[in-house]
Amino acid sequence: MGNTVSQSAERPNIILILIDGLGRDSVSSYGAKQATPNIDRLANAGVRYETAWSMPACVSSQATVLTGQYPFRHGWTEHHEVTKLGGVGLNWEQFTTVAKRLSDGGYQTAIGGHWQINDLKKQPNALQRHGFRESCVWDQSGEKESRTRGSTVGAQLLVNGKREKAAHGAERINSFLIDFTRRNRNQPFFIFYPMLLDRPAHGKAKRNEKKSLSDKMNQHANNVKRVDLLVRNLIDAVDTSGLREKTVILLAGKNPPSIGKTQEKEHEAASNDRISDQRVHVPLIVRAVGITHGERVSHDLIDFSDFYPTFLELADLQTPGHVVFDGRSFAPSLRGSEDPYQKRNWIYSQLGKTRMIRDWQHLIDTHGSFHDLQKDPLQQKRVSPLDKIAPGRRQRLQMILDRFPEDSQHPR
């Protein structure tokens, strides 16, 4: 790949939408009963991936996307919000984010939504140092620790470094990104959209109130409906600006909610650093009209470390010399390649000291669990001793898992 900025007119715009709490059972193109017509628009014109993994924790997922590295390497092995819990944050001297690399390569860049891996009150230029030329993010450092804690209704935002009170933070961020796409229609751009969703404040009564499973499911259904509308707004902005064939839109869920009968067991397993396929197995849909044909379903293995190298390949940019990637580009997969040497044969996830990998059929973790996900997707049974293939698969996966260190190389 050559670093040819002069070819910028040929390079695609890239939009990555990450949605907290969106599982595969929330998206109708994956079989959900609830309609998500606008997310389905992306699937109908693109590729729907059946086997994609996030990290189990929100912030570690975001750090993995931005660095192309696994949690043991970037330090966010657990959910740690610097804005609330303190810490050094993501160091731009140590980590070159995908936004920084794309910005240096001639892309206009923007972020809209959550940013929890630097305290922007203490490091007001962190987003710029990480490569985002424009930004509209929830200013958590500006929220009062009171009954309004956690509320994004009437949220305080940082819009290109200036504080702004917004009646509805999700709407304001969505409008900001739409404006960004229209202003930059004549040059390649990158949008990182870890979507912010409005939610009510946590007053004392509400904190102490236990919601029924039905209430949780209703609230989740409303969130999914809202997500679908925000996605529609951004798709329409791209398409009406004449950018449909020039823009790659990727939409992924992260940290699926533990609601519904199939996930009650998973909710229990989420404690004590125990993770499973159900907790990190997320929807991933990519619309890349100029690259791939629509209505395609892929079983290629993808994890969140793969976004960074994929974006560099799409942008025709080289990897920064000092960067070590754990991810692998899935641009060949988007193009429909059937060459197994261009694809992964395992994916990885981590929470705390628990590490876990899987291939197309089997999963193993550092607690000694080994499961056949085709026969036992909820990981409730031991693999049959009569399965003659399983021992060899287990040995192979264990050898791969043993490559990864237990402790973080970069504590936060």
C-alpha cells in the first residue's frame, strides 16, 4: 500500500458507528422481531457479518478500535472511565490512533458521541492530539455529581472544545455529524461515531427501584428504535449529498444487554471476569457500494482490532512504522475474496485477566472452558468425548491463547 495523498479523490469516506448495548437479537436483519429498517438498509446494500467480536467492556472496545491493539497491549483490560475514575488516559505519545493516521494521510476527521479514555477537562486538546480535527462529545467531566448524574438529557457537550448545553445530546451530536459530512463532501473524511443515546437521570428513587425484565426489554426496544432513526438521518445525509458510492459505512454493536431469556445465564456469567461468546458476539454490517455487492452474508471472523488496518487499506495508507497491530484488514473480505490466507482463522476478546479465543466452531478461555459453539452456543455443556475432532482443535486454540500475556503492558 502506498501513501498517496494525491489520490484522495479516489479514496472512500469512512464512517464507523458503534452502538452500546446493540446485540444481534436487536436487529431485524439478524432475525429480531423488532423492525430496524434503516440498519437493514445498510445490510441490504452491503455485507452482514455473522461472527464479529467486540471486547466485553465499553471503554476497552473503544480503545481497541482506536489503536488496533488488544487490551493487554493498550491497557484497558476492564471498563475504566478516566473521566470518573482518574488515570493518565490514552497517551498520544505512545499510541497513534486510526484517526491520527487518517488525518495525517489527508482525511478530514470527526468524532461524535462518547469519549471516556481521556479527561478533557484536564487534557482539553486530547481529541486533537488523537487526530480528530472536529468533535462533538458528551462532556462527562462537566456533569455535576448529583441527581442528574448519568443523564444525557440536557447534556453538556464539548463542541470543538467549547461547552454547549443541549436539550437532547444524541440529536445534537447527530446533527453535528450530518453537517460535517455536507461540509466535507469534496474531500475524504473519517467519522468515528460511538453513539450517545439520551437516557433519564438517576435520582435516588430510580437508583433504588428494581426494574422488571419486561421494563428493561421495553426500554431497550425504545433505544433500538431511536438508534435506527439516528442511523437513518446519517445515511440520508450521505446519500443526498451524492456520497453513497464514495462512502463506506460500518455499523457495529458492542456490549449486548443482558436481557431476554437467552441472556439471563449470560448476565450471571458476566461477573468475576467470566466472559463468553454471547457477551461479545455483536452485529457488524458494512455498506461499501463501490467495493462490495449488497445483500451478502459473510461468516468471516472479525474482531474490533481489525477496523484500524482495514481503514488504512481502504485509504491506501501505510501502517505507522512504530505501530504493532493485533488486527488484520478485512478489506479482502469486503471485496469478496475466498482466499483463506487473506482472512483470520481465530478472534480474541479479553476482560481483566480472562482471555478468550474462538474459531468458526470452538471456543477456549483461560479458565479452561472449551465449547462447541455450533452445538452449544450458550456454553452450557462439555464437549463430547466421542468428538474425535475436538482434541486437536482444543490444542491448536490453546497454543494460540498461550501467546498472549496475562498482565497489561500499559497500565492506565
